[in-house]
Amino acid sequence: MPTSIRLSYEVERRLDSLPAKTGRSKAHYLREFIERSLEDVEDCHLAAEVLVRIRSGEEGILKAEDFWNSDVYR
């Protein structure tokens, strides 16, 4: 699926130099960057949702000491 984004001059310059040095396409690197980063971004959003539930009392937390002494770890 074609997608268009605007990049800063500096990012564009760096992105242009990578394929020139390696022989791979700019599209290859863009796909790689997105695939590697997508999971991190998803995790960040999920963590924010959990934090809201913890702060509202809907979800509890487990102290590290309790975790290490529980059957969850063993």
C-alpha cells in the first residue's frame, strides 16, 4: 500500500545516504524501520492503557518482592 510522509531535510539526507552506501533501496530501509518500531509503539500505547487502569483501581500491581517469592516466577 503506497503511503506518503514528510521528512525533515536532515532525516531525508541520512535516509538517502544509506542506500547509496549499501546498495539497498530506500523503500527497504523504510519498511525495516517501520516493522522494527511498530511493536515498540504498540507496546507503549498498551502500557499507557494499563497505567490508566492501575490509576483507576481497575487493575492491581504486584510488588517485585512478592513476584520473586510467588509461584508465578518459579
